[in-house]
Amino acid sequence: MTDHFEDHCWKDVVSQEILDIYTPYLRTTYVGERSALLAIDLYNIVYRGGPKPVHEVVKEFKSACGVHAYNAIEPTKELFALVRSKGIPVIYTTTEARKEVKPGTVHATNRQVHDIKQDDFEIYKDFKPELGDLIIYKERASGFYGTPLVAHLTRMGIGSLIVCGESTSGCVRASVVDAYSNGFHVVVVEECCFDRSLISHKINLFDMHHKYADVMHLDEVKSHFKGEKLKQAV
């Protein structure tokens, strides 16, 4: 179980000494019952400039995630197709950019963002919302903070969340922590999350996995829905 639990992208940056410290967190991971997909901030601005190295693309597009965003597209499309085929609700978060809310006065992080285009925070074309999907507009990092997300999840009878999106160290992490704090079981799909920094991506996945969520590979999530669960929730 130990080998499987740590079989993730952080293996090359987390030492055995640290793994030994975190052994009290070892457990069997699983996809919870009554799930919804929570897609964090899959909007146009992070894909600007194409699949280039981040240090190059941010010279022109300060909010872009470059190649990391594009590497996550196909796995995320597979995840969307999977959950839609199972009738699992899809919930998006995006930055509140509607003019009537005066969005320029509140920001998700302290990073400076300028020259916002009208469609920057629309959902990227490969993940366009469908009829019946829910979009949560947020002003802070977490999809829960100051939004009606919990009320919607309660109304839908949701008990667990499958999370994808960006950035791993920012809005994904903030939303995962709040989801855990609100009593939801959380799965973060490793291949379907991304960040501007690989080290931030890996360390934050490691930290979430040991404290707030089950980080699982896309193939593990697929296996769950094929009836090949590693273990049912207790």
C-alpha cells in the first residue's frame, strides 16, 4: 500500500526522510459516492500563447500556463467524457468578471493582472459547459468562499467531489481545503491539474494528498467507474 500511495509525480522531489515523516497519513484512496466533477478555472486566459515553455509564454501572456496547461487538455477531456457518460454533475468555477459586480476591486490572489480581455474568463473551448451544468463565479481563490456552491451541492445530494483544473497551488488547493472543511470527500485527478511551476504543482499535490484529498491517477478513476475499485469507502 505504501508504494501505491506515493506512486505520484512528486517522487522525484520528496525524499524518503519526508515520506517517513508522513507515514501516519497512509491510507487506501477511493472515489466517493454521489460525486460531482468540480472543474477549477479552465478558462481562456491560462491557454493564451499556446503550448510553449512557461518562462517564454508569460513574457506576453502573464497569466498563461503554457505547455503545462496543454499537457492536461487530453486527460481532462477524457475525465469530462467519463463523468458525462455516467450522468455525474459538472460544476465549473471561473473568475467573477461581470462588470456590474465591479470585479476590479477584488482579486483571487495578490498577483497583478492587467489588460483583461472580454473573453479571458470564459471556459476554454475544449471544456465548454453544456445545458444543465453549473457555473460558480468567484472573487477569491476558493470556489466555496463567498459563493453558493455548498448550497448547490446540498441541493444535488452530492457527497464527494472529483477535482480538476488550475492552478494546483492556488485555486485548486484553496477549493480542495474548503471542500474538505465542509465535509466532502475529495479526489484530485493528478493528470488533470496544472500550474505555472512544476515544483509547486508536485509539492501541493503531495500536501493535499496527505492532508485533505485523495490524489488519484486518471486510470484509477476510470477503473472505479468500471467497477474495479481499489476499496469502497468505509
